[in-house]
Amino acid sequence: MSAQDEVTFIVSESTGDAVYLVTEAAANLNLGSSPLRASHVEPVNPILRLLFHLLRQWLGDKGRMSDFTRSWKCAWRINMKPVGGGILRWKDLPHNACMVKYGDAAWGGNEVAIWYDRLAAIDAEVAALNEHFIRRTL
């Protein structure tokens, strides 16, 4: 099962506040409030990234054009600026989020984490967000 098919709920023991990670699996759940975007998986190339965000802002996250942007064959990175993070680096990712082909040599490095498979980047994004929210609520 991919991380994209999971729904994560984190409840703070001290405050009772709940944080949930909305993925495609959670898109049809009625969770009450409007979710805030926590991160973006976006192209590394600055021109493609600009085009990607312009198209998404103009046309939204649903439809043929957003499906087209998801199919781009390019390098992808994870941008967690909306939740106070930055562009994720290998050292920021939980160890299990790193792709096997990069191995332990890449894990812990200061280089920007890059994927050539967008779905693998999304799996790593979900793992990084879960780790971020767990640390924040403890």
C-alpha cells in the first residue's frame, strides 16, 4: 500500500487538538473544516515549477490540465514552506522515506532530495509530513 492511500490523524494528548493529513484517500471524507495545504511536490526546474504553479493556481488541482502536470517526466522536489519548513533535503526525511536506489549514502546528506518518479516523491512527502506533525504535537 502506498502512503497516498493512507489517512493519518494525530491527536495531541496535552491539548486534544487533532491534525490530519489529507491525501487522495481522504479527499472524499467530511472532516469538518477546510484543510490547509501543507506542502507541494513540484518540479525542480525553475521554469517548469513556475508553469506548474501558474497552471495550478489558474485551473485548480482537478481536471485534465492538472493531470497533465502530474505526468511530467522531470525531477521533483518537496516544498514544505506552507507548514514552516522549506525545500526538503535528504537529511530532513525520515530514513524510511528515502528511495532504495539512493541508499544510505544519500540519507542524511544536505543536498535537496530529488525524485524522478512523482509518486515516490509523494510517498516521501507523506512520510515527512507525518514526522513533522508528530514532532509538532508531542
